Amino acid sequence: MVDYHAANNQSSVGGPQTYMEQENDWDRDLLLDPAWEKQQRKTFTAWCNSHLRKAGTQIENIEEDFRDGLKLMLLLEVISGERLPKPERGKMRVHKINNVNKALDFIASKGVKLVSIGAEEIVDGNAKMTLGMIWTIILRFAIQDISVEETSAKEGLLLWCQRKTAPYKNVNVQNFHISWKDGLAFNALIHRHRPDLIDYDSLRKDDPVTNLNNAFEVAEKHLDIPKMLDAEDIVNTARPDEKAIMTYVSSFYHAFSGAQKLLEWIRRTIPWLENRTQEKTVNDMQVKQEDFRDYRCVHKPPKVQEKCQLEISFNTLQTKLRLSNRPAFMPSEGRMVSDINKAWHNLEGAEKGYEEWILSEIRRLERLEHLAVKFHQKCAIHESWTDGKEAMLTQKDYETCTLSEVKALLRKHEAFESDLAAHQDRVEQIAAIAQELNELDYYDAASVNARCQKICDQWDVLGELTHKRKESLERTEKQLESIDELYLEYAKRAAPFNNWMEGAMEDLQDMFIVHNIEEIQGLITAHEQFKSTLPEANKEREAIQSIQSEVQKIAQSNGIKLSGGNPYTSITPESINSKWEQAMAMVPLRDNALQEELNKQNSNDTLRATFATQANAVGAYIQAKMEEIGRISIEMNGTLEDQLTNLKEYQKSIMSYTPEINKLEGYHQHIQEALIFDNQYTSYTMEHLRVGWEQLLTTIARTINEVENQILTRDAKGISQEQLYEYRASFNHFDKDHSGALMAEEFKACLISLGYDVEKDKQVGAQRLDGGRAGGEAEFNRIMGIVDPNGSGAVTFQAFIDFMSTETTDRDTADQVIASFKILAADKNYITADELRRELPPDQAEYCIARMAPYTGPDAVPGALDYMSFSTALYGESDL
């Protein structure tokens, strides 16, 4: 950070000479009295911490905590408001010494001559040297700048103390040691500035410890001045340490002289803000702008806070004095709040003017730098162009030239005259820029003017030489116009033809990427159109060559010596012929490349068609087979073993189609190797067909597995083939979406169709027709818990068969019921109500009687019942 008060600091009252006297005082007192050393250690430590706390740190041991130089550098940054070089973070001795040296160099840069203090002693923890260094810092940054009535530093501080304590009894400040032992001087200083904090009349001269502690505590609590001294040390020492007292008293000066310091800061700052010394470059001016920004962001904010605090403190003091019926506090002339506000107003006015001047100067310097760069660029271009022009204009080459050479020289000279006229504008611009640089007070205007004058003088010379050469060339112009006209015609026709050939060669060598036959046919058509233009192009080439031949013919017939080439173009007949031959050689190569690509695209189209034919067939096959297997799973006929055999045969027939799939895979591989990404002949993709084929094989395998499981279930549960048919028919009937599973409502409808009482709102305890369990929602939930234990909400056919087989096993068949009744009837074809009541429990007997029709056979007796009718009612005709 730039010290924008540097110049003012060098000229401040109590400069380097006064400071040196203070420094030499310490040099003579290297051997400190132990009591003084103790006082200095405590005072200096407290003083350092009063500043370090602003950076969020502190020290405990003054000779130990500064050894690595880090906190020492931080302390200097805090008290100076400036940035020191970046410290080294290493732990080695050399790093510590380097850090301490950076701190000592900074102190020296402030005009301080360090005597007998070296970095090694600080790093080694030498207490006396460390205390001496801290005293040097205190002198420079806390005492040296004190100025009172043309006295400074120590004398200024002493005079300030005398002026402030003069009205107080028992106070006579003559030095910075014994005058302070009784503590009254400290209390007087506080009372003079803050009478609300001290009851001075209650203090007694014979109680120094109480006086000292009172002043120390009030200063620490209300004035933010840390306690730097011990009352007992001062009282018990014949002569208190002068440096410790000065350090502590300087804190009072800085605490109470806020208005004076603020005004002094404003006084030093305004001249800096009013300085209008111009810089040479934008960078130099931007440094000033950065200094001003640093002033605004770093240096001024604390002063704003300080000004605000001064106003608050003044108002608070006046209020407390008024409430205590005490006289108002009146600062000395020139230090009143109004004085500060006036000075602050002047400061802000100076700030505004300085900022506007900086911006104006930056704009001016930017303009100047832009103009200077532009000036030198144009000068460099002009000087580069004029280089050799005087020699060219003064040569006598036309004296020995032929007719054609003189004619060419004349035309060339005319071109030069045009070029010269075109450069006239640049010369005028150079002169105008030079004039503007002078008007804007450019710092290097002298060199600009010299260069501009040289260019203008040279320009006048070139104009005169050009005129003389033209007269000389016109006098010698006796050559024929035809050669020149032929040269010109050649140039006009050769240039576009040359461009055409170069473009044609680029097109013939151009890489092409096509993806189908249409695109390559488009390229072939364009190429054929190009070839159709070649005869006309060749005629133009021959016409251009004939112009050159005519020139040669004229020269030979007239004895003209042709020197050099065509002045209007660098395109030679040889280059035209060479490019034509190259282009013609490229035509068949292009033909071959296009034909090869056409063959490739035809091959690719064949691959597309082949793949599409196979893919369409495979896709149709898979779709048809998927529909077939769906119908087969629903419409299975014959025994389960027959179904299983048929399904396996069907699976075998499907697997026999695998070679077709493999063939399609082979076609697909060819498609991929040929980098074919689209196929307009089919909507099928290989991935789509793979998934369909795998789904077909999976469906067949799953259907076979279902039949195998049905066989296992039938054999294990003793279910008849007819029952399995019935189960399959019922299941398929209610599987409306042919998903192979029944949703909960579909399954409930199926159960109801099979005679299960699973509908809602049925009377609890109602019996099934066969006298089974209670019905209703509870029964349905029980059955769902059996067939869908995972709670998926769907019932597979296998789960359905397992449930129905279990139910069938648990129930008597119709034959079993008839056999049971026949035993009760003693092998008769009928049974009586009495026999039923005798053999069965009453409720079951009445249940059976109610469901039996009267027996009407030839051997019927009165009251005979047909037990066959009970089975019919219970199981239906199919079960009988």
C-alpha cells in the first residue's frame, strides 16, 4: 500500500533529527535497571497488544513471541496502515531472520536509524534488544509525531501534559518519572478531558496507590487504554522507568487529542488531494487512482469513524456536564466540532476535485497514448513505404531501356503516382495527430514534432522527384501501345481463368462423405456438368496463350527487347499450362473415386434390402408365433401329457427357425461393418427383433413349465383331467386381457362362478351349499392370502390350480357322498327320513332331508327319499 502522506511525514515537526536524539537515549541505557526492565516489559507488552488486538491476536512474552518475526511484521502493518512484504512461513532460523529483517527494513524506511539492533538478537530472544526495538517503534509511531506549540516528540508530549494539568492542585509535571508517582497527574489528565469520570477533589496526595489504580481502571474501562503499569511498581521504585511512563502517557495523548489529530490528518491530506502533478502514462495515473482508492477504502474509513466518535463523545460529555450542573466543556480554538466539520467539508471537496481530476487525466492520457501509438504506427507504415523511394525515383534506368521497357516504366510510374496520392492522406493524418498531441500537452511532444517534420520534408522531396521522373519517362516514350495493351488484356483474362482453375482443382480434390445413392448420384451429376465446361475452358486458355504469343511476335518483328515479365500480373503462361495439366489429370481420378463410391453405395443399398427382406420375414414370423402361442395357452386340448408333447414339438419347430435369426444377425453385422445407419426398406431394427425372439422363446418355455407343473399338481393331488379342463376354462374365461394372471376382482368373479360365497354384505355364518365355511369379504381375503401370499394383487394359473386342488382334496366327491348314503340305506336305492334322523346329527339330518326328492322307483316305500337327488343338488349333473 502506498504511503500517500510520505512527503508530509518527512517534513512533519520533530523529524528524523529529534527522533535520533530519542533513539540515542535508549542506546545509552542498554544496561537496564531490573525494576525498569520489569516496568518496560509490562508496558511495552500492553502497548503492543493494544494494537495487535485489532488484528485478532496478542503476545504473552515480548522476547519470545516476536522471535519468528510474524507478529512483529503484523504489529508494524497495524500501527502504520501499510503492507509489508509477504512473510516467510518456514520454521528454520533463516526464515525467522528474514522476517525480522523485513520488519527492521520497514522501520528504517521510515527514517529510523537502528543502533545495535540486529535480527539475530531478536530471533535469539535477547530481552534488552527486543525492548529497545519496541521502544524505537513506540518513539517512531506513537511519540515522534506529537506536536505542541512548535515542540515535538518527548518535549511536545511533556508540554501537552503540563498544559493540561496546570489548573490542578498538587500536580507539577516536570518529567516522565517522579512527577507521576502519586497518580494525581494521571487523574488530572483524565479529569481535564472527561470530568464526568473522575472526582478529582476526593483524591489524596498521600494515597498514591489508590490514585494510580483509580486512573488505570478508569482509563481501561472508559477510554479503552489498556493497563500498562502496576501502581505498586511505580510507588515502590525511587525513579519509575521513563520509557514506560512515556509510552502510557502517549496513549492518553492519542486518546484525548482526537480532534487535533483528525484536523492534522486533514491538514496533511488536503495538499495531497490538491496536488495536480501530471503523469506521463495511464499506468502512472492509475497508480494514483489506486492510491486514492486505497485512501478511500483503507485510510479514510477509520477517520470517518473517528470523526463520528468525536462528535458522539463531545455530545455525551456535554450532556453529562449539563445534567451535573457543571460548566460545559469548551475545546480550544480551532478544535471545536464546527472546526472539524468545516475541515471535513474542505477535505471532501478536495476529494471530489481530486477524483474528477484523476478521471480527467486518465481520459487525457488514454487519448494521448492512443494518439501516440497511432502516430508512431502511421509513421512506421509511411517510413516503411517510403524506404528506397528516393533511390527509385532518381535512377536513370530508362536511358538504356527498350521501347516496351520505357512504356512499362511509365505505367509503373503512373501507378506510383496513384500510390503517392493515396499516401498523401496518411501524411496529413500524421501531421494532424502531431498537432493534437501538442495541444494535449504530450510529454514527448519534441520527438513527435521532430519525426513529423522529417516525414513532411521527405514528402516534399518525393513529390518533386516524382514530377521530374515523369517528365523524363514521357520524353522517352516512343514505344508501341500494342504491347502494353496486350499485356493488360492478358492480365485481365489470366487472373479469372487462374482463379477458376484453382477452384476447380480444389473441387476435384475435395473429400466427400455420402450416405446413400441419391447423394453420390448428385455428386456425379455435378461432376459431369463440370466436365461439360472443359472444352470452353480450354478455348479460353488457348486464347490467353495466344495473347502472349502475339506479344512475342510484335517484339520480334520490331526488334524489341522484352525485359522482365508482364507488369500487370505475376501469372505466367507456364503456370497456366501447368495448372491446366494438373486439373486434367485430376478429372479421371475424380471419376474413379465417384464410381467407387457409387459402387459402395449400391452395395450398401443391397445390404439394406437384404437385411430388410430377412428382417420383415423374421418380424412377421415372430409376431405370428407370439399370437399362436397365445391361442395355444388358452385353447389347450387333450390330456396334459398330450399338451406337453405338442408344446415341446411346437418349441422344437420354433427353435428350428434359429438359423434364420442367425442369418439376420450376419446381415446385421455386414450393415454395421459398412457403417450403414439407416434403412428405408424396413421399420424393424435388430435390437427390436432380438427382444421379440427372446420373448417368444421365453413364452414357450413358460407355457411348457406351466403344463409340467399342472401334471405335477394333478399327480400329487389326484385331480382329474376334466377338473383341470374346468379350471383352465374358468381361469381363461376371466383372464380378459390374456395376461396369464387374474386380478383380484377377476379372481373373485371366478370364485363366485365356482359356487364360492365371497360377495360383500353376506350374513355372517351363512353356509355354503355343501355346508362349508362362512362366506363374504373375510372368506375372499382368506383365499387371497393363500393364492397371493406376497400381496401382488394378481393370481397365477399355477396358484389357482394349487388352491382348487387343495379345496377338492378337502371335500367329498359325489361318488363318495352316494356311497355314504348307500351304506346308511343298507344298500337300498333309497333312504327314509327316519334312517337319516337316526344315523346323523339333527341339523345335518334335516339339511339332507330338505334337499332330497321323493324316491319313485319300483321298490319305493312310503316316505322313501332319493339320495341321488341330494348329490345332484350338491354337485350338479357333471359331478355325477
